[in-house]
Amino acid sequence: MLSPELQATLQRAVTDTRRRRHEYLTLEHLLLAMLDDPTGADVVRKCGGDLGELKYELEQFLTESVEELPDGEESGPEQTLAFQRVLQRAAMHVQGAGRAQMTTGNLLVAIERERDSHAVFLLEKQGVT
């Protein structure tokens, strides 16, 4: 079960993906939404991350590197495989720990294992591991 805070974060990520007219819901969309989550922002800040800089770099990546859908074409968005793996990994961790709810912190930990992700690159660039 997802915490209410995490549910709101996931909804923000989906809404932002649609607003940008992106076909896929990526880890970068998720991380950007997590930075507006009080718990997510707190964890990143306490790990040495600069929220303003990280938001700027994520915005820049999503604007410059992710294509928009053509005019008139509507889509999901669909979750990328990396996004699905992160959710599954976090869920398994929560289950294994005997916890009742998945939180933003669980997702942040699970994101770190996606080595080929630009989201992880940006986190590590700031020393967040």
C-alpha cells in the first residue's frame, strides 16, 4: 500500500508528464515530483542535495531531451521499464521489512539501483548516494 504522500507524488508525476505531452513516465518525472514531496525533499536535502539546482537540471533534461508527442496525438503516459523496476524494487523492500506502506524514501533508495538513469546521474552529481 502506498502512503498518501507517495500517492500524491505519483499523481503529480503523471500530471506533469501529460502536461509536457511526453509519451513515457520516466524516473526523471518521478524524481522531479519527489522534490515537491516534503519527505522526498527532506531526504535529498539531508543527503547533501541542492533542491533548486536539482529541479533546474531535471527541468532542463525533460525540456531538452524528451520529445513531445505530435500535435493531436494523445497517449497514456506509459511507465518506462526503469520506472516499473523501481516501483517493484521498493515494494519488495517494504514487504521484506514487514512495513505496511511504501513511502517516497523507499522509492529514492530503489532509484539508486538504476545505474543508467539520468535521474541517478543528477543525484550523484550532487553527492547524493
